[in-house]
Amino acid sequence: MPTARSQQVSLQDTPFYHCVSRCVRRSFLCGVDDYTGISYEHRRDWVEKRLLDLSQSFAIDICAFAVMSNHSHVVLYVDAQRSHGWSTLDVLTRWHRLFAGTDVTRRYCDDEQRDNLTRVELNQVERKAEVYRSRLTDLSWFMRSLNEHIAREANKEDNCSGRFWEGRFKSQALLDEQALLACMAYVDLNPIRAGIANTPEQSEFTSVQMRIRAALQGKQPEQLKPFEPRDSGLQTLPCHLNDYLELVEFTGRAIKKTKTGVIPARCGKLLQRLDIDIECWMELSEGFEDHFCHLAGRLHSLQHCQQTKGMHRIRGSGSAKRLLGA
């Protein structure tokens, strides 16, 4: 029986989540359909653009993403605290970028009409704003806003109706730094494992390509959650960008069957800091989804989550002990 979404997403345990959405019918999300010869490559741009647009409205940051032929991966960071600092106008403005809202919320956002609202209408606006504020920090609303938009566009293009995605997206809670970085590497290397790209910089419509292109200009992509060094109190990912890019490069070389996968000395420091055996890391980064269910992390992270949730057992404990260490 599927696990309830409320048990899969708990911001008290972690703000990081890996979400996967898969198509259910023959029509490809992207790529070229070998059966019909029709190319859906342009849909990759739909997904990437919508994903990056959503991050500008939601209090949710994108850590990694990859758009594949029949599914998409995204690693997200839910920043619930950020939304608490938004004013009512901020919340409504963000919501109206994506949805129509109500007549009264639209009038509130109009400088000329705001002063004409009655006290009853202002109370309605405040109540609606709190509902929207909650939704803008909700993982399910984020994925719904992504997938419904793409499904409508694809159905319109295919001149058909009906379900485009599986019943719901799959989510994995990433409980610690080891799980987070392993999952990000797994997501970023999807095109290389699938044989549609040779290097990370050639991996179209992935976060690692965006990061490499920005790094060549001495920057980090504004649309993605940044790595260290920290900038004026900004929350960042738990390692330096150079370390992560070197790790992805090394992992990508090691998973190629024609390569021996010699470990460069410069990559060793990150793996040593995470205390992960290289063989375990390779197995984990090649099949992250297969080793964990709804929760991913070291054994003590899983056990802590088990105690706080009152769960009898957690699937993936064996993988956590074997691959990430006790």
C-alpha cells in the first residue's frame, strides 16, 4: 500500500527531497520516439523553464534536476522559514504569477483598487494569503504546479486528453549530507548513464550543465541553490562547488564500463570527509532510487526518523548500513 504523503514529507526531519515523475503512456515526455519517429525534444525546454519559474515563486529551492525521455528528476530544498517574512502583497504577487487567485485578491494587488476594499474583503484577503503562503511551501503543490502545466501542454500538442503522468510523483526524504550529495550526483549523471551524453557539460537540461556554464564565468546559477562559499548568511549546499563538480566528473568516468575509474587525489578529500567507501559510493550513485524507499540517509538518520515518527521499521536500513556506513 502506498505510503501517505504526510509520512513521506516531514520538514522536521529534513528540508531536502528527491522527486521523480514518470509518464504513463507511450508518448514521450522528451526525446525521440523510436516507434513513431516523432521528436519531443522541445518538451525538455518546457520542463526546465517551468521548473525554474516555479522556484522564483515558491519558497522551494532547486538543488539538482535532470529531464529525461520519459521521466524527470528534481532535488528540492523546502525553505519554510523564508515564507514567514513575506508580506500579504508578496504572497499574492507570487501566487498570481502561477494562478488566477480570486477577484478580491486581484483587486488587492491593484494599487488603485486596494484602498477601496471593505474590512470584510480585507479579512478575506488575509485568509486567502495564509492559504497561499502554506501552499507556496508545500512540496505537493510545487510538483502539482509543474506536472499539471506540462500535462496540459503535452495533451494540447498531442490533441488528446487523459492522464499523462503516473498517479503521483515519487518522493524520497534526504536525511543527511551523504544522502543529499549522493542523490544529486545520481540525478546529474542520468544522461551519462542513459548514453545520451558523454560528459556533464554536454548533459542537456540538467542542473550540472547549468552549474558548469556559470562556473566558467566565475558565477553560480541564480535559479539553483548555491554551494559554498556562503554569501552574507545565505543558506548553501554542504560542500564547495569545485568539490562537487570534481566528484561528478570522477563518478561519471568511473561508471563508464571502458574506464578503470582511477580516483584522482583531488576527489579523495570529499569522499574521506563523508566517510564513504569508493565502491559503495559508485554503487549508490548508479542506482540511488533502488537502494532507498521514501527515506534516504545513514542508518542513524533513519533510526532517528523511525523513533520520531513511531514507525515499526524503515525500508532501506540495509542499504544505509552497507553503503553509507554505520
